[in-house]
Amino acid sequence: MTLRAVSLTALAVAAVGVFAGCGDDSTATSTPGSLTPAPAAASTSSAAVPNGSDAVPTGSDAADGGGSAPVTSPGPAATAPPETPQAQPSDFPGPDAEPMGEREKQFVEDLKDEGVEVSGAGESAVVIANYICAATQANEPEATIVVNVNAMTGVEQSITGSSMSPEQAGQIYIDVAKSSYCS
């Protein structure tokens, strides 16, 4: 279950990173047709249409002069046989979790003292704390940190089955991390 908790937290962190750029007015917009290729030259050579093919430009191809690229066969990478997975040794322990130091253990204990339930040995909680410290040091807006931490603590709370709201847990994570862990 610890690996599951760490995986879910890592997924939440990745989702946060993906959505961190959302809401910015700097996104480019395009208009319909801006991605269509320029019309081909007026004359079409017979090389563009394979012999014996019933290929006739239709729809948007007809509108742009039928200048679509010729159909080709897939390259060797597309036709290579699928890779055969290797069996793991029976004594394979899986990925090694980094051992927690005293600072990390103290952070987890401080969370528990505040009533926050953590999954496993607290590896996910430490990941969240590391995000809080990094985002604070990078001068991320407090609102962004709160939203991201609430998302991550929501995952953590669902794993533990806690009745504490993600917002309440998130605020505790932020307060404890900033007061004792990030320094």
C-alpha cells in the first residue's frame, strides 16, 4: 500500500505541474484552417496518386487543390515485433524507497500530532512537504500552493480513509512544513 500511496502522490504532483500553466492568458489561439497545408501547385503529377488507386481528393483535400501527401507504408519501427517482457526475479523487492531522516520523521510526527493521518510510513507526506518548500522558495503565489497542496492531501486523505477535509489537512501540511520542515 505504501508504493500505491507514493504513486498516487507522484501522480497528483505531476497533475499539478501540468495544470500549473493553465489560466494564463498567454496561450496561443488559432483559427479554423490555420493548420491546413498550403494548396499544391496547379498541376498534379501522377506520382502523387498510387497506380490503381481510387484516391480522389474529397472534403478539405478537394478544397485545397488535392495536394495531400502520398500514402506510404510504415517504417521498420512500426512493423517491428513487440518486445518480450523480461520476468522479474522472484526475490525482486521493487523500487527502494529512500530512508527517511530525522527531519522527515519529525515532520510526519508533527502532522500526526495535529491529527493528520498519513499513509504508510509517511513517504507521501514528505513528498508534499518537499513541494511546499520548493514552491515557497520559488515564490509561487500562495493561492497556487494552497490549491496544489489541497489536491495532494485529498489523494492522501482518500488513501487513509480520513474524515478530515483536504482543505483542513492541506492547511496543516502548509503550516507544519513552513514552521519546522522547510527551514
